[in-house]
Amino acid sequence: HMDRRTNTITGGLSIPNTRQIGKNELLRFTAFFEQMRSLIDSQQNTLQQREAALHIRNIDLEGQVERRVQACLSCEERFQLVVNAVNDAIIYLDIEGTIQWCNDKAKALTGRGDLVGRSFWTFLTPESLATAQGRLAAVKRGDTVPSLVEFEFIQRTGGPVRREANIASVQEQGKVVGRVLVLRDLTERQRQHS
């Protein structure tokens, strides 16, 4: 489709010296541009179909993610219910001894509600602190330490209280990244032995 006045073919292509171009060349140009337009239209249709398919797939994936998030939240709620129902204090420490998570019994043990982010070491008597840090150093070296140990904690009131700790390492890719402590109140056992 040639505009003889402006020497352009539909689409803005300028053809210089159109007097020197024969009718066959113009027909070939026209056929070529029609093929190109047809190809572009076909590719645009294909892209639109793929975009529609991706949109549908995206909606499906969003639904799957939402269902999994809800399942995780439900699992987290059950986990919280279980760990807060046990009679023992449960504390998760990072490898430096900072409290990352604890259950309600751990808060009751120390008499503090703000344990997360605090150093576990601040709640131990000096003797228990030395024991705990020595055990952690051994774990960091890769040594095996017994899982059961007794610690004396400093209560908010200032007095010490003895607890049995069952401790396990938390590993990621074979490297110890934290410790989980399950602390049991020994008060009743101490009364029975007295």
C-alpha cells in the first residue's frame, strides 16, 4: 500500500526514488510487508495466549501458596499449643547463647516475659555459666557432650533455682547453629531427697 504523494508504504517506511522501482518490486514489497504483518499478528496472538495461560497458572499457584500458608499457620498454632502445654520450659538459643524462642514455662521459670533477644547466660549463676559456656565451646569444636546437665538459674527475686536441662544441638547442613534446652523443675525431686 503505497502512498505516492509521500513515497511511503503503510507503516512509515520511506522508499526513495520510487520512479526507479518497478511494479514487480512494489508488489514484492507489499507481499513481504503483508507476510511480516501476518507473522507479527500471529506472534501477538501466541503471546496473548501464553500470557492468558500464565495468568491462569499464576492464579492457581497463588491459591496453592495461600493453602500452604494457612496449613503452616494451623501447624504453628498446634505447635504453640503443645509446647505451652508441657510442664517443662523449652528454650531455643542461637550458637552464641541468645534466646531466639521460648515457651510460656520458660518465662515462668525466670519470672520474665521478655526473654527473646536476651543472652541466656544472664540467667545463670556464675558456676552454671562456666559449665554452660564450656559445654557450648565443646559443641562448637565438634566434641560430644552429655545431653543432661543441671544448671542453677537466678530468679527475678534474686535467689537461685536448680533445673535439669536436656540439651540438643540444632544443625543446618551439618553445622551446629543453635541449641534447644528442655528445662525441668527439680524442686519436687529435691524435696523428696531431703
